[in-house]
Amino acid sequence: MKTSNKRNLGALKTDPSGLSLGETFKGIWFFLAEDRGRFVRGWFILVVMYLYDLVPAFVLGLSIDFFTEWNKGESLAPFYYYAIFLGLSWSLVSVVRLHYKNKLAKIAIRAKSRSRVLCFDRLLNFSLAWHANENTGNKVQRIVSGGESVRELVRTIYNEGLRVFTRIGSVVIIISFLDLTLALVLAIFSAIFLSLELYFNRQIIALNDSYNLANEGSAGMLNEGTGNMLSIKALGAETNIQKRVVVGEEVARDVQLKRADIKARKWMSFQILTGLFMGGYLLLLGRGFVLDIFTIGSIAIFFTYFEEVRGACIMMTDITSEVVESRSAFSRMMTLFKDVPKVRSGTKTFPKRSDIKLTNAHFSYASGQNGIREINLKVGHQEILGIAGLSGSGKSTLTKVLMGLYEISEGKFEIGGEDYYDIKRENVSANMSVVLQETELFNFSLRDNITLMRDVSSKVLERAIQISQLESVVERLPEGLDAQIGERGYMLSGGERQRLGIARAICKDPKIIVLDEATSSLDSKTEKKITDGLLNEFGGKKTFIVIAHRLSTLKNADRVVVFHGGTIVEEGTFAELSRKEGSHFAEMYKIQTEKKKHVVS
């Protein structure tokens, strides 16, 4: 499936409150992609096939007139011809129509799948700051509902929608050649019906947008609740979380009830309109028969055609209800195609040297809070740099800047002498790896979680497992590397998750490895084994940036920088900083050392 970012929606408006019908069709056209030609051909063939719907009524009228004038003993050949023609033509048209409807149904399914893939591709390209402001359940609901709306809208265009307008238009045109008054009555009936539809749908559209927002919020709350069940039960938060879910569902329910009331009033209006016009139309047919203008067969044809138009109008109201709901979901999905902050990507390849340089770098959060400020930092090629600091000092923010998840607002960021933002994003991802304090895991096998489904040789995988001290975990699991570790890796402890994250980074074999509190959940013995393994294997071969709260982790660093208040306040070797009286580093190290002595005693 093609997911090229070169395709774009041009000037398509993506505000859910203002997505017009024309803009909706433009969006659908975008998702049809390479199926557009096949869709148009199938659509035109179905137009011809739907015109056939008028033929049976016409043949019935001819048959009625034939029998009205037929006398016993006369030939029935004309009637036989009518019957044979109707039987054969019905069968042929049905086969052709179903064949092309099946083709177009497959196109609709592909369009739905394409929309979901492209939406997920958009999510991957959004900045971490954007994701931080979006609820996970909300995003999932938008993509799932939006993808389904693409399929429904495509189906409507070639199926019910096409049939409705073909039927109404062809009936009015044909009858206008036979009786202009009847054609005018049908045209007025259809116009009033459509006007009522538009009047009520304006109200329904507004409620649908409100419902989708409420539903996304409710789905988000359900997702958060089900995803954090351990914390809810452990902390006894069932009642409070349940209240939040109830409130969200009540909002969605109230909007649905209002929508149901409007739909009920709409249907009452339609039935009254239909009754009045049906009676008037029948009076005109009766008058025509009395004046010898119409035959009995003509009356049957004309009344059947009225029923065709009435049925099409009823179908139209069903369609518009579906389209209104689908458009609302589609509009919510299309907000993902707005010009939102994205992770920047350049055109240059990753440089050979992996030295890093930040010059007067600043980053602030959307709230206005400073993340890091006036950062001047050099990391040598294949150097081991340690970073220390209290919680909230800016260490983890720096990690996200280094990985390109946050973009500096001021200053300069270079790798190997090249501007970081001029390097291709995929090259950066391939040559840099980060192990976070909280390693995010998938409901995959242990092997797939380590390799992230990349092709990794068994030798590299075994070495990664050995260095990260994961051997005991592999042995403990019944199916070893092929064992499923559950949603978010619930089968593993915090320390085991961190070890898996380290193995993941080793398998990736990047030039730069960032360890952000990557061993905080490990005991000192295991941490030392992993550190020694990393240094023995990669020391002097890769650039390491080690961020640690446990300062003893930084003893093997070539150099240590200390963060405080979002900026660098100290720099030196571990030995220099730990002996420097009154320094931030010395104070932190002293506190940790005393705590350790106290625990031992």
C-alpha cells in the first residue's frame, strides 16, 4: 500500500466545524488514490444500470393496457415478449450491477484501509509536544471512526446516493415528456422533501459534532481506565474513575437523545408531506383517466413512478442521516491532516563523526514553562558524557531534544558539524538510540519487543541479551524469546523492562546511545554488570550520553555536566566534581552516599 507523503490535500479545509460537502468529497477523492479511475468507470456503469429500475413499471403498464384491450382467442405473443424481455433483461442487469457494486465495495474497503494507514503515518510525524496534548483514546477513536466513515461515504456515492438521484432525475425527465403537470408535481414534491431534509440536518450536524467530541472524550476515559487497571485497583480509585466515565457517557447520551427528537420531528414532517402529495397526485391521475388522457396502464406506470420517487426520497433521508454521521466522523479524522507541528526532517545523510554540539540552545513548553535554556554543550566523538541533576532540572528535556522529539526554539544544534535539522529524520533515527526510564513495550513477543521487528542476526540478538542481563528472563518465560509479554509488558518487572530497553538499543547498533535513567530500577550489582558489558563492547566505539539520578552510575564517564534550573551549572570529571566543596554535584553525591551507608547499617 502506498503511503507517500508527497500526496497532499491541497487547500482542503480540515476544521471539523466547517468541512463542507464539497470538501468532504475532495477528501474522499484523496483516499481513493490509485483506484480513482476504476471508481469513475464503475460509477458510470452503475448510472446506466440504475436507469433500468424504470423499465419494469413501464413493461407492467404495457401489459395492463394489453390485457385491457385483449379479447379471448387473440394472440398472447406481445405479452410473452414483454415477459421474456423483462426476465432476461432483469437477470442481465442484476449480474452486471452486482459485479460492479462488488468491485466498488472492494475499492471502498481499500480506501478505508488507506485512510487509517495514512492517519497513523501522520501521527508518527507529529511532534511529541502535539501528542502530549492529545488523549490516546481520542486519537484511536478518530482514526477508527474516520476510517469507517470513508468506507461508508464511498459506498453511499456509488450505491444508495447514486440510485436516489438517478431515480428521481430520470422519472421527472421521462414524465415531463408525457405530462408536464405530473412532472411538475413530482419535482415540487422532491424539492420540498430535500428542503426539509436540509433544514433538519443543519441541526443534526451540529449535534453530531458535539456527539463525536463527547464520544471521543468518553472513549479516551475508557481507554485510560482500562489501560491503568492495576493503579486503579491498587489505589482504590474505582469510584472516582467510574464517576468520570459516567459523566462522559451522560454527555454523549444527552446529545444522542436530542438528535433522536429532531429525527422524529423530521420523519413526521415527511409523512405529512407524502400523504398530501400522494392524494393530490392520485386525483390528477383520476382526472386524466376521466378525460381519456390516460389509460389504466398509464395510471399504473405513473403511480408506480410516484412510488419510485417517494421511495427514493425516503432512501435519501436515510442516506443523509448516515452521511451526516459519517461526515462528522470524517471531519474529526481530517483534523489530523491540519498543518500541525511536525518533527522536522532535512535532506542530508548522517555524518561519519558523532560529536554533538549545542550552542545557546533554548526550549520552552507550550505552557510557557522553560525546559532548557542557554545550553552550551559539546560531546566528543565516541566520548562517554554523564549528565546529573535533581528531578525537574532539565535532564530528560535535553534527552528529547537530542532525539529530535522536541525542537529547540533558539540556538544551534549540530552533529558531526552538520545542522541537526538538516539531516534526514530516518538517518537520525537509525544512528541514535535512547533508553528511557520507562521503556514502552508492545503486546508482542519478547523477541519482537527487543528487535522492534527489524532483521537482527541471532549473534547480535544473543549478545544484546547477554549484555543487558536478560538471560534469566528468557529462561523464565515458557516460550523464551517467542513468549508474549502482554499489553505494555505487564508480565515483566520494571527492572526487566529497563533491561529490555537496553537490549533494544544494542540490537539497533547506533552511533550514539542515550541512556536516560536507564538503570534506575536495577540493583547495583545488575547495573554494574550491564555498565561493564556496554563499556567492554562499545567503549571507544560509540558516543554515550548517560543521564542518571544514581550518581555512582557516572563513575565511568569521561566527563560529567550538572543541570540545575534548566541550564548547565557545573562540568568536570566525576572525581573533580565529587570533591569540589559546595558544588551541586558534591552535595547530591554526599546525600546519596549517606543514605546508602544508613541503609547498610
